Amino acid sequence: MTHFATEQDVAEELFELLSEARELYLQNVIADGKRYSRYVDDFINSHRYINCDNAVCQNCHEMNIHIVKGLLTECAHLIQPLFTASDFSFEECMELRRRYDRSEPLPKPVVHRTARVTDAPPLSFGCNFTQEQMTGIVSCANTYHLFCVSMLCVEDMEALFSCKEGFHIRVNNLRHVVILFDALLENSLIQSRRQSVLDKGRFLLSKDGRRFITASNLSSALSAIRKDMTSVAYGIKRVIKELKL
């Protein structure tokens, strides 16, 4: 490898790392449906060390890995739109670095408390599924191919319904996904704020992976499917109804 001699060398290595991270994101997460958190862990762990005994080089690489990990974990809302764009330039990389420098560590919001002020509640679907119910939901999602993964697993749905920060999944058919959530609501398995939670948590990605599904998207899709119920929609509602205790 070429030793780090200037700040430009450090910047170019950061660009190379993020460029490779982008390629793996598009392949592993977007194309193959790998969980985002697993993708981040795998990338960082596979790039942690360099084949160089020079202390300066090791320190520079360690700093870049720290920045990449921070961007992928704490600034996913900045990273993901850039990674799914048609290209990713060195200038965009440097702007990410500047924004990371300004925002890390992330400041905690200051709340001026009064007798009438309450903290905003954390995101929650208000659900408490049994293992049997969760397994049934996963089976339903796989049967009707609701999401763009070869085989959805229980861990994916647990991350979604627990509102795990940074988790998201691509929808295969939005109308069928909204029927799933509508059926869960009808059977009192989740609470009515489901669309707001999905929107605010940015848990659902469009099929092409280029945008997050909003509450407006969800509402429109639900109205459309209710007007034109398909056999798949009825099948999803039937499966979920059978899960009610």
C-alpha cells in the first residue's frame, strides 16, 4: 500500500472506503435484502485492519474507519440517498465528512419543562406479539412476497415492529403491505398510529430502494386496495385474523 503522507492521502482513502461501502450497500442491502445493521457490522469488521506496521498509517486508517462507522450508523439518513443516487463523487464524500465533523457527537435536545410540556413518546406500534403470532406474520409475508427479500426472517419483523432505529426494508407490493398492517389493526394486534410510525421511523423503502414510504403513500395505497380487493389481499386478512388470540 502507499503510505499516508498528506491529508489528501487520508481523504482519498476515506473516499475509497465509502465508495466500496456504497457498492456493497447496493448489492447486499438493496439487491439481496441484507439487514442494514448486519451490513454495517460486516463492512466495518472486514476493513478494520491494514497490512502496514507504520503507526501513522494505522492511525489514519483507524480514524477513517471511525468516520465511516459513524456515518453509516448515526447518519444513515444522509448516507442512503447518496448511496442510491446514480453516482457518488469525491466532493460529495468530503461534504459528508464536513457534516459529520459538525454533527458528531450528536447534541441531545434541550427540553424546557413546564407543567404542560410532555416528552414526545417513542415510536411504537403498541404491539406485543407472541412467538407464534410473529412466526405467522413472517410466514404470511413470505407466502405473499410482501418484501424484496428472498426469505424474510423473524429477526427482520422483530426489528420492524420494535421500531429499531436504522432498520428499513424494501416493499415488493405496497398495497399488500398496507393490507397486512390494516388487518393487524382490525384484529387489535397493533394500534391505529401505524402509518405515522412507519413514516417517522422511515422503516419502509420503495421497491426500487430510492425513497422512503410516507404516511401519504400508505394512505393512498390503502384506499386503492380497499376499492379493488384482490385474492392476495383477502388471503392476508384471513391469515392475520387466524392469529388473533
